[in-house]
Amino acid sequence: SSELTQDPAVSVALGQTVRITCQGDSLRSYYASWYQQKPGQAPLLVIYGKNNRPSGIPDRFSGSSSGNTASLTITGAQAEDEADYYCNSRDISGDHLVFGGGTKLTVL
Amino acid sequence: EVQLVESGGGLVKPGGSLRLSCAASGFTFSSYSMNWVRQAPGKGLEWVSSITGSSYIYYADSVKGRFTISRDNAKTSLYLQMNSLRAEDTAVYYCARDLGGSYREHSFDYWGQGTPVTVFS
């Protein structure tokens, strides 16, 4: 079983704000990174570290963390944001890496 | 432009072997940790193995003892030797680069398109 826990599915109305969460004990020590994956495509890094966006990622994507929970927020969700989202971090030992089970985001 | 191109996937019987390759370009390969991540059909992402620029190696428990990660910095290539393959190893295998930076801030900043591996009897 995954050491990072995500809700399997979340929906949001077009233009509204949605938060996708990731829970795990290792998140008290390590930041999560977040990936967007569309069908048939490789994952794409959207947030890393405290709240950093790679070049080309829209500023409607942001990240935050509190205690054992990391969050990805999309402010003003667009139709093209419909995708699977995965969190990733180190495990509690720090030597291994782990992904959350993924959250399927539907934009209504 | 950073590019990662995987190859070597295919069909194999249980107990068989495959060697995956990832050709890297567009960056100083030896300076980055590299990884293999897999995704079973219809399932989520699973980290498989990592190798640092100086060849420290880590494996997921699910593959330890069966898979071997290696790199050739002169050829800017990453490899995954997979032995004793099982049906549950069936997945798309991605090569991914570590962004680097603080130990607290792990992330994969570039990914290849993946190579499929099917283990069937």
C-alpha cells in the first residue's frame, strides 16, 4: 500500500478553485512534488519544493503544506486541467521515493 | 533541450529478462541522479530505482534482488536490467531525471515517453 494517501477522485466546476491533498508521515520532514498526467502521456511536474512552479506551468497551480498533509491548489480550473494528479516525496527513511495513489480531477 | 528516450521494452515470459535503456541529451548527465518509474496498466505511478551521479543506488522493495540499475556517464545513458520477471512487473517504464537541490525537495523534472514491458505466459 502507498505511504502517501490521495483521494481517488475530485471534481470542480469550470473556473472554480479545487484543492487536491496528499497525506503521509514523511511529509512532516519532506516536501511533496506534484505531477499532472493526461491519458497516454508522461507525467508533468507542476509543483515542487515549498511552492515552486517549473517554467511554463500556469500560476493558477500552487502548493502548500501543513503537518502531514501537502496540497495542490488550482485557482480557476480550466478544462485542460482535467487529468490525474500524483504527489511524490521521500518515504520516512529518506532513502526511498514514494508516490500517492493519484487523484482523478474532473472539470465540470 | 533535455531529452530522455527509453528503449528495450517488449514481451517476455515469466522468469525471463529484459534490459531497458534511456538515452539522455541536452544536459550534463553525470551531474544528475536518474530514476526508473513504472506504471501498470490503469494504475498509478510506482518508483522503481534511483542512481546518483556518483552511483549510489536505491531500489523499491518490490524489485530489490531482481532488478539492477546502472549508468554510463560517457554514453549519457541509464539502464535497468530486469531479471526473474513476474506478471506484476507488466508496466510502462519511464526514465526520469531528478531536479536536484535540497534533500527535502525531491522531484522528477524531466520524463521520457516510456517503454512498455509485458510479462505474460
